[in-house]
Amino acid sequence: MNRTAPPAFRPLFFSPPAAGTGSGKMADTLTAGGKVTARTMYERLAHTHFETDDVCHITIDAERIREAGIAATLVKICPAQVYSQNEAGDLEAEFAACLECGTCRQIAPQNALQWHYPRGGFGVEYRQG
């Protein structure tokens, strides 16, 4: 039995950078006309829609973050650049930009971040990908 999916049904994941280019592109995408195009992650995220809420869905326990010494790591790993450090070195969050990917929850020690999805109708809406 042939288990290889036809090219039109390939999953749309990040493809590795082409040799020597250093630019990570999204995997090829088939258009309605059958043409294959490649888009960067940033080109795809440009179509993402945010419905911002005035209620923050991220709460930071500054003491736990400081004890763990992971503020700089959270700033670096967040793909939406939600986190930043203030002049005192404390972690701050711009929750409205959150892509709701959960990366921060995987890195932060237990109870250092209280994170939940935004209220219904708010948050991120992916439109391509």
C-alpha cells in the first residue's frame, strides 16, 4: 500500500532554509490555479486578525520569574514579542499581541505565569495557516 500523500495534500509546516540562504520559509502552498508559491512566516502572519480585549489574559508573578531567572528567555522565545523587560529587569507583557501559541507556558515554571485564553470573541484569528 502506498502511504505517500499526493503533493496537493502536503501539510503546511515550516520548511528548512534552503542551503546557504539562511531564510526560513513556509512550506510550499498550492493556489487555486495549481501554482506553487512559498511565503515567509511574517507574510502569513500579516493576515492574522486580532480582536483586542481590555481584560488581560496573562498575569506575571514577577518574584517567581526573577527567582527562576527566565525573563530574558521569555523575551527571546515569544514569537509575537509579547514580553519585554523594563529598566529594573522585570518582565512585562503586551497581551494584545499574543498569538496564543503557549510557548511561554512551556518555558515558565509552574505558577510563574497565569495564562488563559481571552474571553469568547476576543484574541487571535488565524486567516492563513
